[in-house]
Amino acid sequence: MTTSERFQVLRASERPATAWLNGGGVTREVAGFPAGAGLDAFDWRVSLADVATAGPFSPFPGIDRVITLVEGAGMVLTVDGAEQLVDAPFRPFAFSGDATTDCRLPAGPVVDFNVMTRRGRIEATVSMATAGTTVGVPDGSTVLLVCLAGTATVDGVELTRHDAALLDAPDAYELNPDGTTAVVTFRTAP
């Protein structure tokens, strides 16, 4: 991790890969809050996953999830019996971590972007920036920018593929992606 004068830069090259218990893939945590919290204690958690084989998702009771296809031909999720095709890159799909969820990979492995929030504590919005914009961080909020494809600059600091910038000071930041950058805004649940 490096720090600019105004935000933390979280480099993809510094993230360890954690193998799934079922052997179906690996996850790299981008950021979480509180920092260092385990899977049973986070308020929010963002990760990138290399999904190598089909299979069930781990249950996360009390968690709201947003998953976004980053690389690969897509996946078919069955969420509480309803099929959802997730095959369009960079299109977020929200579902409950309480749901029984299974994943099929009709055309091979994928990389997905995951945002998880503890229901009742934190809410998140996930959008994609493909052109220059100003990202505002409202009072009491945190914004995580993750370069999903290509490169991006945040206030002149370059992010390469899967690098992130954690913005937690209320202010406006200039984001110029040359590709696609996820903009995840976290706020306290009402």
C-alpha cells in the first residue's frame, strides 16, 4: 500500500491470493472495513476472484452482495432457484448473501469483482466510470475506486489493472480512466 497526500493507493501486486476451501478458485481482498476484520466481522469487503470451476457460493447470512463480471465469457448464477445470466462485463448484479447460490461457467473460467456489505450497518452503490469524471466523497462516506480494465489516474496518481484508491476524506477527486474503473460508495445504513 502506498499513500498519496489525499488517499491510500492499494496495489494489486501487494495482494495475496487466498485459495477457496472447495478448490474452485482464489480470492484477492482489495479492501475491507474494519481493516483486518475476518469474514464474520467486516462491515464491508471488496475482492476480486478468479473462478476456475462451477459450484455453490459460500453462504453469507446478513450480507448484501454485488458481483460484476470483469473477465471471461460469463457465468450463470442460480439464486434461490432463479437463474441469472451474468455475461455482460462491468454490469453489477445485486443479490442476498442469505440466498442459496450456485454458479455455472458455460464457457470457462472468469474473474469477478465482489462487493459485500453487512445489512443494517452499511449500504453500497456500485457503478462503472469509463470517462473522466469528478468523484465526490460525501461526509460520512467512503469511496473505493478499482481499476478493472486498462489504467486510470486519480488526482494524477496512476492505477494499473486491479489497483485501487481508497478515498475517505470528504472532497472531490478527479478520475480519468483509460478503460473501466469501478466506483463503490459506502455509507452508513439508515
